[in-house]
Amino acid sequence: MDFKLTRRAALGAALSATMLAGSLGPALAADKMTFTMATAGSETDQRSAALANVFAPMVADFADYQPGYNGTLFAQGTELEAISRGNLTMSIASAQEMAQFFPEFSIFATGYVHQDAAHQVRVFNDPLMDPFKQKAEDELGVKLLSVMYLGRRHVNLRQTREEVDVQTPADLAGVNLRMPGTDAWQFLGSALGASPTPMAFNEVYTGLATGAVDGQDNPLPTVVDKKFYEVTKQIALTSHLVDLNYIAFSKAVWDELTPDQQITVQRAADAAAAWGRLKQLDLENNLADFIRSQGVEIYTPDLEAFRTHVQAQYAGSEVAASWPEGVLERINALGN
């Protein structure tokens, strides 16, 4: 009798424990936040990998990281609005996209302004960035956590050098160069001497294959990651933009975090950016030979001709008119 009672009691205790766990489970799960992240990049893109491999584990104690790649969660160019509306937690945002909302951000998307990856970090962490960051938080609800290095962008063409030999901006006349659709990107395409053609990132490969565009501009790691070398004949190493992205985070979600969680999120973002920066630099330094092995000719044009021409296009333009006085000089002073 004692054994039966003990077993009955044990079964009852187990049943009660199961019911209790079932009732508490959703509540416990609800205590953990969900960080959704949208990007037009692929899962293997170094920026995506940095967030997945570094950022996500560092915040795992209090947040589930749920990324959406290749524009599947939100279309390219709509991510910041999604954050602002409360439909998205974070994204990998470009200065050009920020410039859609705040034209002064176009200064960080200007050709030949940033010198290298280290210069980008110095600029982002300098007090000159404080008014830019504050405006994004106050008016858009977006907090810029850290700066990610995308790489040096170069002109990639589907034509051979016998058809188009790019030495100066004049050689790009009539070339339909795919650029993202924002005004800042389109202006840069024109400043390079090309005819900029807006096209979504996930359409570029097909656009090159069909001849809908003559070329595109991206860093070498992106050329390999998206297999653009399969539909490209030449790359002119113009290095016209030392490109960056921001880790953009919802200010509303940030304000819901405890001080300790905020510190963790900030550290995770900085660590991810640093990890991705080193990976991207390493790839840039080692991919040229592989791309050449795929039949793509890589060469360096007249960089001084490009630099002079591009900077002249910005001088006195409506784009430059939006830049706060003295900021360009402060950016230049942080250079090497």
C-alpha cells in the first residue's frame, strides 16, 4: 500500500510539474525579446555573418536573433521605415539610405571622402557624428550602433576592355551603370561619368546577364559572394567609395532594454563590426587572383582623374549644400 501511494503521489507530482511548466513556458518565453534583422545581403555576406556569428550569441541571454536575408523580410530601401514603424528591430543601413531621410548624411556617401576602414571608424566615433546620430534617433526612431566596413567599390563592366577601356570618367560616357535607387547613389553614378540606372540588388546578376545594365559597382568580396564575376568581363579599380554600413537599431526597442542589456547590445554591435571589418579586409586582399582566374580582367585606371572629376561634381552641388558647415574639413582632418 505504501508503494502504491508513493507512486500515485509521484505521478501526481509529475503531472502537476508538467502542467506548471506548460503554463509557465509561454510566460518565460515571452520574457525573451525577439530582434528581427533585415538585409538585402546574403547569408554568407560578411556583414550578415558578423551579426549572426558575433552579435547574436552575445545577446542570446535576453534576445532571439531572427535575420531575413536577400530582401526577403523587407525590400531593400524600406528597412529604415520598417524600424521607424515598429515592424523591424534592426538592419544593415547605408549612408545613402540615411540620406533619403536626412540629406546631410550624403556626405558619408560621397566619392573619395573616406580614406580607408580605419578612417571610417574614427569618423563614426568622433563628436562630429553626434548631431547626425541624435537626429536619426529623434526624428526617425533609429539608433546607429556601429559602423561596418563594406569595402572599396569599383566599376565592374560586362564589356571587354576592347569595347570599353576605363581610364578616366570620360570613358564611362553612355555606360548604363547599375546603382541603387536613392538620390545619393544616383548622383555618385553621374559623378563617375556614367549613366546611373536604378536597380534592386537582387536583380543585378540577371541585369548583367541580359544586358539590361552594362555594369555595377561593388567591392571584390561582393563580386564573389553574388557571383557577379560570372557575368563580368572587367573590373576597373576605381576605389571611388570606401563604402560603409551602419548597424541600425530600433530606438523604441533600445529604450525597453535595461542599462545592462543596452551595454551588451552596444558591445555586441561593436564586436560584430570589428569582426566583419577584419574579414572583409582579408577578403579584399585575397580575392583578385580568384576573380582573374574566372576570366575577368582587373586593372587600375587613372585614379587622380577620377578623384578630381568626382569631387568637382560635388563642389557647389545641391548635395553638398545639405552638408553642415565645417564637417567635411573635420572628416578630412581625421584622415591619415
